[in-house]
Amino acid sequence: MAEMAVLGMREVFISGPITSGDADRFVQFAESHKLEAARIVLDSPGGSLLEGIKLGRAIREKRFFTSVGAFDDQGTSSNAICASACAYAFAGGVSRFLDRSSGRLGIHQFERSGGLSQSEAQLISAIVVSYLRDMGVDAKAFVIASATSASGIRWLTPSEAQELGLVNNGVQPTSAEVRIVRLHPYLRLNQDKSSGTIRALFTCGKGTLLLQAGIVTDPEQSALFGDARWQKRSYLEIDGRETAVVNGPAGAKPEDSAVWLFRVLDSKQAADLLKASELGVWIDGFGAVRAGGSMDLKPVRSEIADYFKQCLSSYVRR
């Protein structure tokens, strides 16, 4: 690792080939600078594959973000590259950013000076595929890399990298789980984004579906968004269509690091949610400003349908 620098205790720039011991040096660097949240900006032609994976796991353990760029980038584009082993370090970011103004992200076959035996190649392949799966990356990325000679580089466009899951631009897949409080089950949906988190809690109440929808940021932001002097109205959006609108400051309440909208859903709203691709949670302020965000429902449709069916089987059909 030729150079490591930190800017404003928020961005860490790593450049140069990835060599043995870099992951440990990175951890020491992060701990000595007391980094609790950071974006790791990479500019490397590659190097040791296994060290790149180790570095990626260290980045993921710290819950840091990654992007491709250089410390001296200027203007609207970057000449930085993150190739070969660097791409695996990049995959360690919880949020992984790449766009047309970023540097380039490239993959290819792994190799070792002197060659690899068949058993060695199989072992390393298994390590790489397992790592990609753990990082939430499609194993197809390994197939594409394997089809590219070790002497060449397959440069991925931002859209290709996003399709493979190598890039998420700060948006995590929506998760769903049923939890139990005081013997009552509820469905918890959660989607993390670099700008904040959208959360939805569905509970049953005597044949009624209750929704507690939250904008999770930090105590300062939630206090601002939930301030009665700022709120004009609050509402949900189901596939972009407004519903459950409450005018005035009574529709959203701040609590610690979140602002919550409490709504009782009718049968039409429940049925619409079963078919929806997106749920938005919004608060309009005075002026042309609104706070909130949207949640992707496509990955959790089956969990929503199962919970709704059990809760409201009298009028909601799968």
C-alpha cells in the first residue's frame, strides 16, 4: 500500500498496489485515528487477491463505505482505477459508490507467479465466491472475472457494477422479519441508505392493520422534522400516490433518532401495499421542502403477503 491519508476524519484515501499486511495496517490506521464512520476511497491497480479480500472484510467489519477516486482528484472526473484485488477490497464497503465521474472499477482472472495447481485454483475460487456472497455481490461477478484473461481487465460500467451488486450507491436491500413484543408478533421492514433509514412496523389490532412508519436519521434531524412549527402535513406514498394524509403537526412525532407516522390502514391501502413496489414516508415543511424517503418493497413482497394474510384474512387476499 503506497499511501494512506485521511481527510477531515471522514474520507480515507488508499492508493498503490495491495500487498501482504495491508489489511492489518488499515485496521491500525483506522483505530489510531478513531474512525467510527468513513468512506474509503480506493486507487489501486490490484495486487494480492487474498489480501484484497482480507482488506474488504476489515472494511465491512468497520461498516465503512467505499468508492473509487484519488486524493488529488479535481473537476468532474477521476483518473483513478480500482482493479483486480482492489475490486474485492471495494466490495467490502457497506455502501459502495460508483458513477460516471468516479474512477474505473475492473475485474479479471486471478493468477499466481509460477501458476496454480487445480486443487489450489478450486480452493481460491471457493474463497472468492464465498466472499462475494458474504458481501452481497452476485457470484456472476466471479464468472465475468474468470472469463477475462489475467493480462487484461474487464472495466465495468456503473450500471453493470450495480446489476452485479458490486455497487449499491448507498442503498441496501430492504429486509423483513417478524418480531414479537408481549406475545404479539409484528412485521418489521427496514431499508438503509447513506442518507438515512426508512422503517415500517406493521401490527395487528383486532382485525385492524396498524402501520408505524419511521424516518430514521439522527436526534437533531428528527427534532427538526418533527417540530410542530415546521410540519405542514405528513403522509404515505404507495407507488408515488399520496395516501393517509394528515394535515398540520399531529401526523408525525419525533422520538430519539426517528420521526414516526402512525396510521391505521384500511382494506384498500392494505391491498395496494400487497401489489406495490415502493412505500414512501414523507413530511412536508413550510416552503418547498419535504423530508423523508422511500422503501423498495419488491424484495419483501412475500413476507408482507404472509403477514397481511394472517392479520387480515377476512378481507385481504394473497
